[in-house]
Amino acid sequence: MSSHNGHYPDTGAAEGDPGVQHPRHRISELIHQPVRFSILASLASAETLDFKDLRDTVQVTDSALSKQISTLEEAGLVAVTKAFVGKRPRTSLRLTPQGRLDWAEHLRVLREIAGG
Amino acid sequence: MTSSTDTQPTPDEARALLASAGSYGRSATAGAGWPAVTFLLGNGAASSLGTIAMTLAASTAGYFVSMVAMLAWMGVMMGFLIAFNRSTKVGFGKRWTVYLTAWLVPYIIAMMVAGSSDGQNILGGSIAAAVLLVSSVSCAVWEARK
């Protein structure tokens, strides 16, 4: 699925229809999953987001959020930073430059689909 | 709304996803700016009032008492920021550099005025304090509107 542009399918022509491909074929499965979509949508408007703030926004359990964050981190879309403030652990998340590119591309594809 | 597969949304689904993306973004950062705004206002108030106190102090002891009180409040504000500034809106890093520069430059000038005043340069100290006030409030308002 991965291509030259992050985690987007190749944009070559569909079989039997050279040069034209419906935008829905370019939807990234990695980003389109509902929880991961919510995570990336939240991170896109932030420089950094605290894990708790993200959890409250996305409204999933800690374990479910951690699992999806790990998937996005392995894909290179999200960077995770762990630190301590006093004795309290703090986990901060941010989109990587590749993550911002892929998110922008995902929105562009959705706008194309929404436009009919 | 139905789609042929989970990864092939219909136009209606795509519109709904775009709307929800904007909603998630606004919700995630809704409360992100207030620790920085609090810091900017508190730090501006402490440095501005501290400048006036140090300018008016006619003795070395009075000068240092004013300075210690000002630095104590600035330290409290910094600690507050570190403890509560968990999430930040996009572009905060660049804006923060601008905010600190906009405060630091008049602060250095204010300390030079206050340090040479010896209780005499009331006009200079007042102007320096006013510049600190305007600078800090402007930055706080800018950040609050982001």
C-alpha cells in the first residue's frame, strides 16, 4: 500500500481506464480507520498534544488509544515523547512532517470525493 | 450512509468526515492556550510592577527587596507554565519565541533604567513599565485569539 507519498496507494490509472482513477481508490487505509482518523485530526491542529487531552477528545480507553498511537508511530506519522514533570509522567504526541503531508493528502482526497 | 467498503467513502461520508476532522481539531486544542496566556499576563504584571518598585527604591536594600519579589513571582509563573502547559496549538513554538523576545528586550531596558534610577528617574521607569505592560498584554491577547 505504501508509495512514494507516505502511506498512500499508488496513483496510477485504474485497470481498464488509463489516466483516470476515482479518488476513493487513493484513500489511505491506515488513516481512514476511525480512531486513527480522529487522532490525526486532533493532532493536525496542535503542535503537541498531551496523551490525556487526546484521550478526552477522541473518547477511547487508554489501551485502545495506545494501540492506535503505536500503529501510527510505527508508520512514521506520529512522534511520541515521554517525560517527567516532577514525579508525574507526561506523554506528548505530535504529527511528524510525513504525518502532516499524509493528513493533508487524505483531506484532499476526501474533498475530491465529497465534490462528487 | 453506506459505502461499498470501509475504505471507500461515499460523497456524503466524505463530507461528514471532513466536518468531523475540523471538529476534532477545535476540540483537542480548545483549552490549550490558557497556561501560556496566564504566564504572559502574570509575567508581564510582575516585571512591570517590579520595574516601578525598583525605580522608586531609594536604597540598595529597597532595590533588592523589590527585585527578589519580582523574581519570585516570575519564578511562580514559570513553574505554573511548566506544570500545566501540556498541549499547544499549531505554530506555538514560533509564536513563543516572538513573545519572549517582545518581553525580554523591554525588560532588559527596564532593568537598566531601574538600576541607574536611584529613586529619581520616575518618568523613565514609568515608561519602561508601560512598555512591558503593553508588550505582555498584546502577546497574551494574540495567543488567546489563536
